Amino acid sequence: MRKPKLIISKCLNSEKCRYNGQAYDDKVISLLRKYVDLETVCPETEIGLKVPRNPIRIEKYDNKYKLVEPSDNIDYTSQMMEFAEEFLSNIDDVDGFILKSKSPSCGIRDVKVYPKNQKCSINKKGQGIFSSKIIEKYSTIPIEDEGRLKNYNIRDEFLTKIFTINNLKCENSIWDFHNKNSLLLKSYNEDIYNDLNIIV
Ligand code: SF4
């Protein structure tokens, strides 16, 4: 039986790839391990950054977002974009992503954005450079971060989506999927369920 396939930030899998070399043991990932297939990726080490390393951050200037190491004024934006494009072009099947919150590479919505050469971030928060490419390419696939998955409702919705997508891939026919998931589909939207009923 196929399991849902998730791509996750490597540091959420207790691997010591963070800038400070510390491991992060995420409870949801630990619990999920038995029920899903996990593939991990650390975009920062993939582009050659060492562990430990100087912190990097998102800077905004000239209306562009850049991935910068402020201590040595190194711009990693192009390298990260190239890695993201290559990595995503090699994925043939995925049902969801769990990415590290607040990271300038992996964060999906709460990443601090700094003006160039300033110590204080601006009020607006943004996305990491790697995750923005995932969001751009996979608009119909569930993408969450470990921080948001601590919320019961968000977690419930995320898990429902990935296991339902997986069920769809496992069924022999759309008719079987529709029948077996009728209560779930109805609970989300009865009008759309009725439209689907006619189509199926
Ligand atoms: S947040 Fe992303 S880039 Fe940073 S250590 Fe974790 S996997 Fe690597």
C-alpha cells in the first residue's frame, strides 16, 4: 500500500544541519514517520554552507528579496534559486511539504525581512527563497511549517489533505474514490460534492 510522500526540511528530522549545529526534534514528524514516506532536504548545506555557519537572512532592496550573510556581505540568492529549480525539477511525485518556520531559506510565511545593512527587521514578514519556489510550483499541494502544525485544526486539515490525495492515487477508479470518501467530501462542500457526483 502506498504511503503519502512528504518532503520536509532536514533539520526537522533531528539532523544537525542548522546554522548553530543544534538538532531540532519535531514531535509531529516523529509521530508521522510510521505512516508516511519522508524525504529530507537542507537547501543551505546543499549550496555548500557549513555547519556551524554565520546566520543568513532575507534582505529587501530595490523591490527584490535577497538571501544574504550580513557579516561577510555575501549574497546567496542566485545559488539558492538555482538549487531550488534543480531540486524541484527532479521530484516526480509528492503529496505535501513540511518546512521549517522562520528560516530565510525554508520559511513559508513568517520570515523576518531586513532592509540592507540594518539591524532591525521591517514589519512585513515574507517567505524563504527556497520555499518561495516550492509555493510557486506546487500551488495545489499542502505546504505547512512545523510551527503552524502545532495548531490542532491546521494539523487536522493538513493530514486530511495528504491522506486523501494518497487515497486518490491508490484507488483503481475515480468512482471508488468518490464513493469511499463521500462523507468527507460532503463535509467540506455539499454543493461541490453534488456537482462531482454528476460528473463521476
Ligand atoms: S531550515 Fe532549511 S536550510 Fe535551515 S537548517 Fe533547516 S533544512 Fe537547512
